[in-house]
Amino acid sequence: MIPDLPLVIYWLVTGMTALELLTAGAHLPTLYRVFLTLRICTCLAGVVFITVCTGRPPLFGPFEAAIYIVFVMGVLAWVFQKNWGHQTVFSLFSSLGVLVILLVQLGNPMALNEDYFMYGNLWVNLFFNLRLLAAAFLAHGASQYLGHMVEKKPRDLLSTGGRNTLLVGACVYLTSEWAGSLWCLNWFGDSWQWSRGFFKASILFLLIMAVCHLPSSINKNNRIQGISGILPGLFIIWMIFYH
């Protein structure tokens, strides 16, 4: 039964996300919150399952990465709407983003990653886990920016929330890179060296900073602001699942 449990969790989360998206589109906020809460709880069960079975937090791979990212995205969406009220357009984009992340994993093995001796190192765990956490923040920020872009009425709340989310995501990602540099120092005797990984990390950081430093004349354009706001989230999801 346990070998099949990751697949069961994956399909349960995917099904509840689809229902969450439908209820958001049908303007049923109460039902939407029910399915959002169920999705969060199921993802939490998945995260606990990973941690208990492996003795470490989720690190990478289709199952571990997807479940952890959509879990954190669900918590962020729940907290955001609890504090600022139900945001229909944001709810649609948030649920759609989660569903896309899950569906692109179709065909990949839904299983726990094999354990390697390096996973016992704290810096290895922090490097991989914080990358997933940063991806969740940046994807959540992308949903906020998309909501701001298509919302008919001016909603500075969404753009401000998206900007703050991206900044938190940048801090988390830089912490991940810092942990990775210490891992590199302990294992190879060199804390930093230029590589494709650092090149991609630099691109991600520049994408986030570009959003936060758009000229005021350009920043007034919701479409430009929205497109620039979703790029960091898209880029890090690509990095994690297609690197």
C-alpha cells in the first residue's frame, strides 16, 4: 500500500484543486474555501508522509517538489484571503497555477526519492528545501500579479501583495544559495564558483529586481507589470522541474 500512497496523494490533491478551480470560477467562495482547506490538509499529509518515511524534508523530484510547492501555495493563498477577503480573480489564477504544476508532472514517477548519504548534511537539506519554498512564494506572487493585470477595478492590494511576496521569495532563494555555498565549501573546499546553476540563479534574482524597480511611467501599465511579475515564478518552476 505504501508504494502506491504517493500516487493516491497526488491524485487526491489534483482532484481537489480542480474542484477548487471550478468553485472559484462559479463564484462560490464558501465551497472554494472548503476545497482549498482540504487541498492544504492533503498536501500536509503528503509532506508528513515524506518526512516520516525519509527522515528529511521534501527536497526534489516530481512528487516531493510538487506536493510541497502546492502545499505552501495553498497556505499563502489561504492567509492572503483571510486577511484581505476573497479575491475571485486571484483565486482562479492561484488554483489554475497549482493545477498546471500538478498536471505537468503526469507521466513522471510518483514516488519518494532514493536516499543518498549527502542528504544527512544540514546544508544540503536547506539548499534543496528552501529552493522549493522560494518557488512557492514566487508562484504565489505570479498569481497575485496576474489577478492585478486582469482585474477590471484597480486593485493595488494585489500588486503590492505580489511585490512583497516576490521580495520574500528572493530572500528565501538567496538563503538557499547561501546554504549551497556552505555545502560546496564543506565538500569541495570552494564556497563559490561560477557555473550554470549560479548563472540561472542570477537571472532569477535579476527578474525579481526588475519587477521591483520598474520606472513609474511603465509601472502604471497593468499589463507590463503583470507580465514582469509572473516571470520569476515561471522561471523557477522551469528550473526545478526541467533543470
